[in-house]
Amino acid sequence: MIDNPYAEEAEARWANEYRASVKRFGLLTDVEQAAAVDRGEQVRDEIAALFLAGATSDDPAVQELIKLHYQWICIFWTPNREQYIGLGKMYGQDPRFTEFYDKKANGLADFIGEAIRVWSEQNL
């Protein structure tokens, strides 16, 4: 299992969802778990590259990557529209998420949050 420094907080805030996510992720082999983590990083890096190139949050290439991001999130948990939009907002509001995304490109967390909102309103 991948070490999660936020596990205790997540369990306290979203107990049922957290336990279901741990169970779901735990059904994967170690190789599948590592591949899932790598896939999330790859999607983030590809979105960052488009952001740095000047793409807008509604650009079709960005939206295709947000679709892949949603599919990646669904490995752990399947959010509805409001939940996925809320996750995107959290990227720009929680300093830990903001730091994680913005280390690739300043402003990336808010950009991804907006791209998630656009994708969610059209697809969820």
C-alpha cells in the first residue's frame, strides 16, 4: 500500500468514503498501485505542460486530460459532479494541494480546478 500522510485526516473527515477508497485501492496489486500513482503524476505533468504553453481551461486537449484525471480519481473514489468540482476547488484552496500542483507551474492548482469545473458541467 502507498503511504498516505493525509490518511488520518481523510478518515476523520470522510470516514465511509475513505474506508471504501482504501478497500478499493487495496484490491490492486502492488504493481497496479504504483502504476496508478505514476499515472496520476503523468496526467498532472501533461496538464502542466499545456498550462505553461498557454492553453485555456476549456481547451479540448486540457479537457481530454481532465477526463483522464477523473478516470484516475475513480480508481480511488467515484465522485459525482459536485464532489469532483469540490475536489478541484480544494486544489486551489488547501495549501497542501496548491503546493503539490503549483510546484510544477505557479497557478496550476487553480487552473486544474477550473478545468475540472468545465469538464464536470459538461460530462457529469
